[in-house]
Amino acid sequence: MTNARLSIFNQLRPFTVGFDDMFSHFEQMTDMPQVNFPPYNIVKTGDFTYDIEMALAGFGKKDIEVKYADNTLTVNSVQSEKDESEDPSVLHRGISKRQFKRSFTIADDVVVNGAELKDGLLKVSLEKIVPEAKKPRTVEIK
């Protein structure tokens, strides 16, 4: 199936001058293994606003890094200085703090407004910047 997808992309390349970067993204997506951790939601919170919510139970603010560069939003875990797995006071460790890295491709006209970690849920706020001329408006009939 992957070879069939790649052959379609290669057949379209001569007709799409200047879109090489887009096809590179598609090729990377077909080669990526499916990662299921951490689970996330993408929620539309307004006409032009969105939130990416990630379930990160057991992680603190110091354990998470959020970066935005080259239209890619990356959330990954940060290795802590001390190894908590050797803490003698913990009798059973059922909440995993495994390493992860999750990336999202963000459109050119979308900005990242901020991130908040509350009750084990990381919320990254996004906003699509739409010029006034392109926003829907009602035209008065005379």
C-alpha cells in the first residue's frame, strides 16, 4: 500500500511545481509508525480557535517541553535529573512516565497562543489568523 501511495505522489510531481515540501510531508506520513502515546484530542473552541489536549497523567511542567518551529508543533517529555524509579517510598508504579515525542503540522496562518498543564491535561491553544477581508460577513440587501 505504501508503494502505491508513493507512486501516486511521484506521478503528480511534474504537475505541481513548487509543492515539493508538501509531497515530502505526505511521504514522511506514510513512513511513520503509528504512535498512540500520549492520547490527544483536537477541539474546535471557536470560529478560528482550536485546542490540542493531551492526557499526561503523572507529568509535571518540568517534565514536558513544547516547541513550535517551521510549522511543526512538538510536545515531548524531558528526562528528569533524578531517577524516580528507584524511590524506595513508592511501593507500586502504575502511572507510566515513559519518554514520548508527538508532532503536529500546523498551517502557515495558525499561531500558537500558549500551553497550560492542569489536572494531567496539557492544553495547547491555537488560533487561525484570518484577515478581515476573508472573514464571512453579511451583505445588506437594498
